[in-house]
Amino acid sequence: MSYIKPKFRHPRLPTNNLGYTIADYDGAISTLCAGCGHDSISASIRNACFKSSLHPHRIAKISGIGCSSKMPTYFLSRSHGFNSVHGRMPSVATGASLANRDLTYVGVSGDGDTASIGMGQFIHLMRRNVNMTYIVANNGCYGLTKGQDSATADLGSISKYGDVNGFDGIDLASLAILQGASFVARSFSGDKEQLEPLIRAAMAHNGFAFIDVVSPCVTFNNHNGSTKSYAETRDHLDAMPVDFVPMRDEIRTQYAEGTSQSVTLHDGSVIHLRKAVSGLATNDRQSALNTIKSNEDKARILTGLLFLDPDTQNLSTSLELATRPLNELGKDELCPGSKVLKSINEGLR
Amino acid sequence: MKQIKGTNDFVVKFANVNGTGSASANHLFAKAIFRMGIPVSPRNIFPSNIQGLPTWYEVRVSSKGYLGRRGGVDLMVCVNPQSMEQDIASVEPGGYFVYDNTKPLAPHLKRDDIHFFGIPFTEMCMREYSVPRLQQLLKNVVYVGALAALLDIDFGVLKGLLNDQFKGKEKLISSNVHALEMGYQYATENFQCPLPIKLKKGGNVAPHILETPHILMNGNTAAALGAIYGGATVAAWYPITPSTSVIDSFATYAKRLRIDAGSGKKNYAVVQAEDELAAMGMVVGAGWNGARAFTATSGPGVSLMSEFLGLAYFAEVPVVLINVQRSGPSTGMPTRSQQSDVLAAAYASHGDTKQVLLFPATPQECFEMTVNAFDLSERLQTPIIMMSDLDLGMNDWMSPPLEWDDNYEMDRGKVLDAQGLDDAKKWGRYLDVDGDGICYRTLPGAHPTKGAYFTRGSSKNEMAVYSESGDDYVRNVDRLLRKFETAKDLVPQPKTHPPIEVKKPKTKLKLGALFFGTSASPSYEAVEMLAPEGYPIDTMRIRAFPFHNDLDQFIHDHDLVFVIEQNRDGQMRQLIMNECQIAPTKLTSILNYSGTPITARDIANQIRTSLNTKSAKIVPLHAETA
């Protein structure tokens, strides 16, 4: 890891629609291992927020525990962040989103944090369709405790210590599709061309958006025999390039007919999938599941947008919450006063 | 044969089968006494079961207004053959036993020191009603009718209650009134009514009761109203007896009182979580983001929430937890009451943690303390745990009406908004600017360039920058202790009463008694029982942890102090010993942990025994407190 962050910024750094430069989306210097896939994800989140012209202070970053969950320190220093409890980020994010429905929530988790200790909360988060982006930095191992297999490690993958994993890995993307998540994608930390637009689309989505990002662990899971190493992932990647076009931008790019698919999000933004994947219709859960499985059978990792339901109801809508954030309400809206209490007393006599 | 006598002073107990509709008939009985203006305290003693197991309902009538359990049963109404043997055995000599004699009573069950009143409830209902469900349901109403004659309940009051209950359903009203009359008529025709124990409106009822128009409500409903009035907007929870009705009531009141007038949408959110871990996580997330959020749970839920309670303590997030205590883990005894989470709550979680606890003793306090809990949690930026229990939470208590001051302003504590951040010379999330251990927090989204910080557990410095430095850690946890000191003067103070004058004291020892929550009412009664016997005992009711310095002083001022509580290990006694540096010999435990609420007689007996044994006559210790 580096421990000095250069303070120099080019005086004419480009600005986005809100006048922010990319530096306004920076975080503290990373303390993760040099070459860690997670740092690329942090960079993609930063770039996505810059390109989508989001106010940094209107974003809240929430994480659980683990290498992945340290990430929110390394992007968006102007956003509030919460490094919460192992596996319990979903509940903290749910509560935060109930308190203020107007902020953009980014949850960052890992495969241990989500697929093991946090599995229960992860499932229920999807069931409630909390309006947030949930990114799993998936490296198939526990980094902070030095390389134990996680529940997403593939069957037969060999650990750094030479042990062969004897259990089927949990595929979080398939699980998310099955559990009713309204936006499900998979990507690779090394593919920022794809990851950035996916994050932008996820943040524009009006509901729960899940991105499973394969993010190799350079220290404990990047050797021969690991199925989540850089080399192995690159070799087996079947990437579906993605473009994200915000609502306000005119669509200029032309796509050859039959080779692409477009989906319009709730806010009018458009996602273009630049390559048709045989058998995949992103509005059909079953087709998404089948396509993931058939790729897996061919030892291919399919990345890109896998499923999207743009017209979904998020938790705030299904609970019929008032539009004004609950944390802004005061005594006048909340406290019924002494007259009402008198009549309640009457009813108890 | 002796007959127990007394106007407006007796204990009636009903022995029923769970799930047979007895609850509403028993409630009708208790509420009728309440409406007659006579102090009454009904208690459900119920199994963890929906149908079939024995269940009891104990109604205490007390002219002086004692609302705790007295102990003993003067009149038993038994409609459950399963428990008949123990029910007969539990009646005081000279007492009364009303039972269903459709089948004759087994001769071996007869006692010759109590009075038996056989009424053929089943036979009467089989004859009168053809529908089996009515035969079962109205049997309960028939015994209430019989009691109306035996105890002289105002029949008009009973009818009025039925009218209120079944408003607009004339058929139901008339069938219920008919059942009442059947029972009433049978009793007047076959027995000498009323019995020597009876009710009398006005009568000998204590003036302070007569002067105030009381209400009848349970602590859980009162706490729910406290959450409404205290401005709670997020309730996240997982069902668990006996706390469930806190959130149920909150949702019911919120539906009525918290709808946005313009849009018809909700100014509150209730989420039934997947477990208590998630429930507390949601409360922490909402509290961190500036909403008043709370949850309600019981023992096992507190265990599950402990991890988050630790995080909230160190991360300094406002959280309100209503803990309705019960008896331990799993199922069964958990439908019974205890005060056995004191230590688990006070030191909930990992690391050096101390949590702020509030101990309500009445529904009125459940209401007021819940409101207060939200203010305290934001003022102190820490979890506030209100320690109710099953007895207080789920039983109806006679209470003065709830009161509200419309000038109340929520105390949102030290929160810097955009303006505040611009005005602040130097801001750090964990900088103790005011010296009270409480720092200034900011909410997400408040300011474009200032006030953002990263919330973590314990590894941080004053500026909320990640740090594993031992010095930073020590400074931080020492400040948290300073904050806990600040809390001492903010939490509800203990209550004392003027000492009771005793003409010829039997002891030279200065005696004191400490208690809290539902142990309070029977403790006051026990103290009044012991005074005429020559044992003057000063009292202090603990209402919060951290303990106020007055508690140290009270213990210091007495030679022997009884700590009355409802758990096996004397947990409050331990907490006091631990926190106030008190010598163990000075504090004597008076305990009940049977699962049924402690009684005044039991407390008095234990104190008598304690004073008459050698150990109580030890030389008083004076030098042990600092």
C-alpha cells in the first residue's frame, strides 16, 4: 500500500454538470494491499458518481466488516459513511433509508459479509427492495483473517494453503434474481468500462440494485488453482459491454439492430447492452437464471446486466411513506398534543 | 366455620382453560369494579399456548389503592378441572370456592375450612344454547353474573360495559346480558348474597383515588403512546412475548394519528424485521440518519441486539429499546414476569460498555419515560433501554390519566446543521468541546463540503479519522465515561417518601429498602405492613441507571438496606455493589423469581425472617462507603 497521497491536482480538471471535479469525489488513501481488486471498484464508484453528477454529500456509504467494508473510506470523503457490524449492513442501510428517502445509498460488502454471516439480512434486504446500490466485492476468501475460503469459493478451487474446496459456491447473482431483486448485475473489478456504467445505472435505479463484482485477492487468492484469480477470471470472462445514458443526455450512439438491447430506467435514463447474449432477456428472471447456469456449465463467467425490472416498488413506496423525509419531521407533524391525549384517556375509562 | 370478610379488599382468582374466551369475561369483571371507582389490579397468569392449557386471572381489589399483588386467594372461580386440585389448595382458610358442579366434586378434593359454591355452569349453558361455541363462550359470562350477585357488583355497570364492547350489535348485547342474568339469578336463589367479601361504591376507597378520574391501561400501550408523543418515526421489531403489543399499539395509534394530512401517506414506518439483530440494525441506521427510531423486545431479543448495542454505544448513535422483561430463554416460562435482564442490559455488549437504563413502575411512567428516552438518546447520543416487564407491560393497571404539556419541545441534542457547521470554528465528531463528554454530531446530507465523517466502532481519533493508537482509544473511552457521569443528572431521579413514624421500634438499626419497576407497589405495601409491627423502613425507588448520587447517600445513611427485586441473583444489588462500591453485607436481597409477580406478603415475610435471624443483627457497617 502507499501511504502518501499527492495533493497536487491539475488546475484545469474537467468538471461535471454540477461543477465538481473528480477530486471532489476522492476518498482517503487506501490501506488495502497493492493491486487489490477492491481499489479498482472504489475508483469505479468514484468515477460513476462524478460522471452521473451526483452531489457527494447527498450520498451515504454503508458497509459491514472485512476488506471490502473498509472500501467506503477510500472514495467520496464528502459523504457520510458507516462501517457497521459484520453481515448487518443491510439492516443499517434499511433504517437509514427509512429515515431519509432522499439520499442515495451505496452499500459495500464482501462475500464473507454477504454470503455467510450476512446471508439472512441480504435476502430480506432484497425482499424489501430497499432503494440502494449494493456492491459485493467478491474474492472467494476472507482476506483480513488471512485467506480462509468463503461461501462463494467455487467447488474445486484451491486455497493458498493447498486445500481443495469441497463445497459448491453460492452464486449471489442467481440468488438475487431468484429472491426478487429488481436490478442484478455481475462485473469484474478489472473491467471499469463495464463496471462504471453498471454502477451509474444501479444508482439511477429506483429500488434495490445488486452488483456482484469479482475482485481478486492479490494476497490470498491469486495463485494457480484459484478460480477467482486475475488470470483465471480474465480467461473465463464473457463480458457484455454496457453503456449508461442519463436521462438528460441525447442518445447519439447508433447500435446495429439485433446486436443490442436497451432498457429505460424509472428516471428516464437508458441502459444499452452492446452485445446480445444468446438466450438472455433481461426482463425475464428465468432466462437470466438459465443463461447464468449455461455459462457456468461452460466455465464462463457472464458479466453485465443480468436482470432489471425498472418499474418496481421500493420500500418507501410499499410502506406508503410520505414524500418528506421522516428525519425532517418535527413536533407539529409528530406530536398529537394534549387534546388528543384527553380523548385517548376517555377511551380508557 | 370462619368467613373471610372485607369490603373492597380481597383477591379473586379465575382458573380457566386457555383459548375458551375467558379473557374477555374476566376483563369484564375487573373493568366493572374499576368503573365502580374501586381500585382494582387484574393480572393474567398465562401459559405459552393458544388453546388448552390452564390459565389464571387474578384480580386484586384494594380500598387503599395497592396495585401490586397481595398474596393469597380469597375467592377462587374454577372452571378448569385440570387445575382444580391446586386451585382448591390455594384458597385462604375461610375463603370461597366457586366451581362448576355439573359433574360432582370428587370427595377427596373437599376442604372443610373453605366455603364451596357449586353452580352448574355447563348444564345451564347446554340447556340454554344450542350452538357449541356459544355454550363455551357464554359460560364465562354466566360466572361473571353469579359473581355480580355474590360480590354485589353494580349490574348497570356490567350492562354498560357490554353496550360499549358490542356497540351496535344488539343481538350480542342481549345474549350476553341474558347470560349475566342467568348467573345472577342462580346465585341469588341458591346462596346468601352478597358474601362477607363484597364491593361498595365510594365506601372506604382512599380519597386520593376518588378525586382523580383514573384510567385502566397496560404499560405496553402506554409506551407505544410515549413513542407517538415522543416523535418516533421508525419502529423496527421482531415479535416476541411479552413485548409484541408495544409495536402493535404503536402501529394502531400511528395509523390514526400520524397520517400526512395532504397526501394521506404515512409520517412513520413500521418494519417487522427478520430477527432482533436486523430490528436493532434498522434502529441504529435510522438513528444515525437523524430519525427517532425504536424497537421493543424481551430477554432473548436483548441478547441478539447486544452486538449492535455495543456499536451504538461506541459509535454514539441514539437508539431507544423497550425491554419488556420475562423469565429467560426459549418457550414456556417466557410468558411469566421477571426483572432478570438488569445486568444483561446495563453492561450489554463487548468491550467496556455501560448502557443507560430507565425503570418505569406504572403505565404513566411507561408513557413519560418513553418520551424521555427519545430526548435522552439524542441528548446523550447513546442507547436508552427502558426496562419494563410482563406484569407492567401486559396487565391492565389503574392509573391517573396520561398528561401532556403542549409546550414540550423535543430535545434533538447536539446536532450541527449546515449553518451550525459554517459557524463552528473547528469541528471534529468526537471533540469534547463542552467538557460534558457529549460531542457534536452531523447528519448525512447536511452540508456540501463540511461535516461528513466516517462512523466506526472504537478505532478513531477525535476527528473521526481511523486510528488504532492506544492513546486515542483511551481518550475516547474515558470521554464516554465522562458522558455517563453527565447522564446521572439527566436521567429520572430516584423517589423517596417521608419516613414512616413508628412509636416503639423493635430495632435500633436504620433500615432502608430499595426497589424498582413492578416491585415498587408491593414493596410500599410491605413497608406499611411492617411499620405497625415496629419496623420502620425508609424507601427509595430507583428509576434509572447510572445511579444518582442520592442512592449512595441513602445507602450510607442506613445500617441495613433491603434490595427488593424479581430475579434469582439479586442483579440490582450486584449492580449497586459494583457501581457504588458498597460492602455486600450492607445490602440484603429480597427476591422472588417464580415467574408470578412478587407479593406484598412475601416481601414482608422475607424482611421479618431476615430481621429475626442472627445475620441481620450484625454490627452495622459505617466505614465502607467512600
